[in-house]
Amino acid sequence: MDETVSNAEIEDIEQEVTNAIWFISLLSKVDGLVLIDSDLVIQGFGVEIMVNEEPMDIRLARTRFATSASRMKQLDYSHYGTQHRSMMRYCNTVPGSLGFVVSQDGDVRAMTKMESALVIWDSIKLQRPEFMRRVRQRSARTKAPISV
């Protein structure tokens, strides 16, 4: 009986997480960005970054750990568009921040400041197709509709 109750609770929690992800994705459709704090609490959406100080040293991470800035490729700030540059300025100015920029073509870049350089990870692969396949399978098993 305890196992059945636990499994039901796990499924409920997974559904809550799925719904939260969908809700956040809907907020991201508003022009601007979704601002989430370190506790994953949404602080705002449709937000504009108002930081003006440009990063002096931008590097492209060649590995997921990005351990040595000297081994990373130097990038040109002016090569990027408005969304990327504003997120670069924010991450460069706010210690510990982690920024994600999703382009219209689906490319995802992550960035954060490490030591004196702003480090960018290019072409991040998201797990959404696999995640959605699992959600649909779970929904089919329980005959519950996928809610957004």
C-alpha cells in the first residue's frame, strides 16, 4: 500500500514539474526575458536588462567544464545581437548569474562569468524531445490529458 501511495505522489510531483515548465515556457513568449532567482522563483517576465557595462573578455567554452580561460577561443561582443549582448552584460555584472539565450532558430547558448572572463557555451542541446516522449507515455498510461 505504501509503495502505491508513494508512486502516486511521485506521479503528482512529476506532473507539477511538467506544468511549471510549460507555464514558464508560456511566459517566455512575451517579448523580453523570464527572470528566475537562484531558488527558481520567477521574479518577472517580459523583463528588459538595463545593465550598460560591456564585458571586456568573452570566451567560448570548448568543454562542459571550461576550466582554463587561456585555452578558450576569444569572442567578439559586437558579433552578437541584442538579446545575447544584454544577457552578456547582465552575467558579466551580476556575480553567480547564469544566463540562457534561446534564438528564434532554436539555438541555445548559456553564459556565466568565471574569474575575469565571460564564458559562453554554444549550441546547448536541450532534452525536450525525450522529455515530451516520456510525458506522453505517462499520460497515455494514466489516460490523463497533458495540461499546460
